[in-house]
Amino acid sequence: MFALVDCNNFYASCERAFNPGLRDRPIVVLSNNDGCIIARSNEAKALGFKMGEPAYKVKGLIDKHQVAVFSSNYTLYGDMSQRVMNCLAEFSPDIEIYSIDEAFIGLKGFDLYEMEAYCRKIRATVIRNTGIPVSIGIAATKTLAKLANHVAKKEKDCDGVFWINSEEKRKAVLERMPVTEIWGVGRQYARLLEKHKLITSWDFAEAGEEWVRQNMTVVGLRTQKELRGISCLSLEMIEPDKKAICTSRSFGQMQTEAQPIAEAVATFASRCAAKLRKQKSCANVLMVFIHTNAFRKDLPQYARNRVITLPVATNSSMEFVKYAVMAFHSIFQEGYQYKKAGIVVAGIVPEACVQSNCFDEVERSKQAQLMKTLDTINNAIGSEKVKIATEGSGRKWKLRQEKLTPCYTTRWKDIITVNT
DNA sequence: TCTGGGGTCCTAGGACCC
DNA sequence: TCTGGGGTCCTAGGACCC
């Protein structure tokens, strides 16, 4: 049996946890640059706010219902996530952290009778220790646990926990769940299934295997088996190394000059390098991209990228910054209003397996020592306190974050004050 | 005026090898 | 009239996830 623990409206709940005045109020949390709605409290969902909707389009609705609006505060959400996960880890050694707000828990060794009670205890403990409400779905496969979680969230009398513990229950859940709710069925597959009169999850689970294989590849077939109760996906308790790492941002304001964008590109390159060092990897492929605002049909558009292959895989910020800025200048053109830039690194290998090059002139051990020192300092006194000069200090391109809450849990000067 | 930022996996087709 | 049989690697594109 698997349990899927999923935080309810996670970002909105994080904001609410530190501000009791938000209880029962509609809350929306915006994406980076205060662009789209990416999290909603139940009250906001009920008012009709949609996931991914641009905030400016619903400004009227926001004002009308006095909705509490927040810029996303990933420092806060990341730390709250860790607290929730730490709490879950107390309950089972078998835990897969699936995303910032979800974890699968292996329930091996629990007898069937105590399983549901155990999950209710998990739920009560998480909310007591962190202030974050969670829902828990329990079933024989991960895909069914996802659906069970859905039921736990939607149906009030479940009280946050739902267990698919019999064939009858499995059938009942699948029959009333549209295929759009299945983990692994997105927009395109949902359309395809609908076209073939497969409307409910039950219809899909009972469809011909050969047809599923042909139209939805082996991935779809696996999903179908999981819905039938045959477990194909196991608990992934060790996080695999990333195969590609990306750092990109939209700019708070459109940029026309090369210099500020070059500084942004240098900053993103440096962050990619830091992410590589964190997973003890190096990379030898680097891509830089820049583009204008594609939504602005009234402005001339420009988008380009450049891929560079380095002679030796590296995770040195200095090397990445150097190559990234060079690549940027080779694609930058005057006369456009740029909205976004980014860096992708690929060709990732473990630090210990880097293929060296007999013509290499870089002093790698010195660079490594320098990066280690840089990471140590920044971990101790704050991220990016020491950086490469090319990254600049003006930050003309910085994010728009007009509704940012304090970092209650990670910054001393932001710590919460309680009046008694 | 304002529209996010990360990732994964699978398949088909082309280039190449013996 | 006849035209092999077996592979690997890489990339682009399309699906999906949070």
C-alpha cells in the first residue's frame, strides 16, 4: 500500500499559517514577476479564480471580493516544505518526496486495520507541527493513491483521508472520476480518450491494452495497469541527479540595453553552476536564450539561443559566466525590448567522472577550491553575498514582487512577533 | 501596463558502424 | 533478374508532471 500525502493549496496555506487574519478569506498566490495565479485557497477557487490565469485579467474580481494577493515567496515555501517532509519522515522510513508539496509513503508492514488510523494521525501531526493542512490518499498503486487523494480532498465526510481498500471501492472511485483527473493523462490524452468515448477512469482502465499501447506508448499502458491495481511504479527514495538544469527569469521591466541582460545571464549561469555543485556534478553543454515578450503583438519580436560545448565539463561559476556572456553577446541584437533570458546546462556527469583533456589549460583544482570557499561563505552569511563581478549589482532586470511576505522562518529580522 | 519556472520520459527518424 | 542483417547514438518533437 502507498499513501500519497498532499498539502492543501500549499502556497496559500503557507501564507495563512503565519497570518491568522487570512482564515476563511480568499487567497491567491502569484507566479514570479506577479504574473499568473498559481495557488488559490478554497475560497478563491469557489469564487472562480483559475489556475494559471494572468492576474491583471481578474483584477476586478480580486478587488470586488477583497482577495488577499501574494507574490510567491519560495524561500518561505521551500522551508515550510522541508518542515512538512521532516514531520512525515518521523512516521515511515519509506518516503519519496515527489514535489514541493507532495510525498509518497510506503506502508509496508502495517496491518490493514491500523493503516487508516495511522494516516489520520499523520494528518493531525502535520497540521499541529507546521500549520499546513494535508490530505492523504491510500491505495495499492501510486496512481490509485493519487486518485484516492483527490477523493480525500473533495469529499468533506472523508475528513482528509481516503482509502481504496476493496475492489468495489476501486470501481466506484474510477467510475465517477473523469479521465482528466488521472495522473499521467494530460490535455492531449484526455482529448484523445474522449474522442474514443472513454470518459471515466473506469472506461480507460477497461480499454484494450493494445490500443492503449499504440496510442499512449508504454507510459500510458503503465498508467492503465496501475489503475487496475497492478503496481508498476515503485517508491523512489533516492533523488536521482538532474540531467538538465535550467535557470531563467522574466524581467520585471523590458530591457533594451545589452549590459543589464548580460548581468542577468551571468547571474543565471552562476546559479546553474551552484546547482551543479550541490549535486556534485559537472556539465559540458551550455545554452543561453533570450527573447522579447511574445504576448506583445504590437512590438517587433526576437528570440534566439546559442548552444556551447565546453572542452571539459565543469561546475565553476567563473567558467560558465565567461562562456555564457560570450554566447549572449553573439546573439544579442539592438532594437528590441527583451523580456526574458535563461541558461540551460546539460551533458551532466558526476564530478568524479569528468573526462579530462590533454590540452586543458584551466587550473581545475584551484577553481574547485575557490568554488568551495565561495559556497561556504555564501551558505554562512547569505546567498550570493560573494559573486562574480560580471553579475553586476544594479539588477535593473529584477523581478516584480510587490506583495512579498517576510521570510518568517529563515531570516532573523523577519521573525514573527506575537503580542500577548 | 501587466501573461512563471522548473523538470522527465518515449518515439521516430536519420546518420553512422560492421 | 537480382538488392542483407544486425546494431548504436543523437536529435527533435510531443506527451506528461509539479
